[in-house]
Amino acid sequence: MIIKRQISAVEKKFKAAKNAAALSEMRYDKGVVSFLEVLDTQRELFAVELELSETKQEFYNAYVKLYKALGGGWISKEASEKIPNFHENLFKKN
């Protein structure tokens, strides 16, 4: 589960970037730093957010490819409703 570890690492990176952006805004409000620092931390936050989105997309694409490779197909809505908690357990984190 390398991709899951990557997602976890990028989620931590995202949380740190979000905190850094909030701190830089607070520092700007107090007059400690210039607005350039705020913009820089926001740029970094958006870059990490994009990285997280791409990493999650990679995971879901791999999941679908594996499912298809193992002979899986798409389950109908009616069939999925007969299976308890089908959608909740589909991408459950272990």
C-alpha cells in the first residue's frame, strides 16, 4: 500500500502548509511580515493541495485498474443496495 502511505504523507504536508498559511496571515495582520510572505505560503498551500488531489487520483485509478484486471465489472445500483454498507466499505482505510 505504497500509495496509501503517500496519501498519508501528503495529508500531513497539507496540514502543515495550511498551518503555515494561517500563521503567516496572523503575522501579516500584526505587521511582522510583508504580504509577500502571505502570498508565498498560500502558493505553497495550493501546490500541496494539488499534489494531494493528484495522489488520491492515482490511488483511485490504480484501484479501478486492479478491479478491472481481476475481472471485475461495474455493479448496478440495485445490486449495491442489497449489500450492506457497500459504498461505505468500498474505500475504507485500513
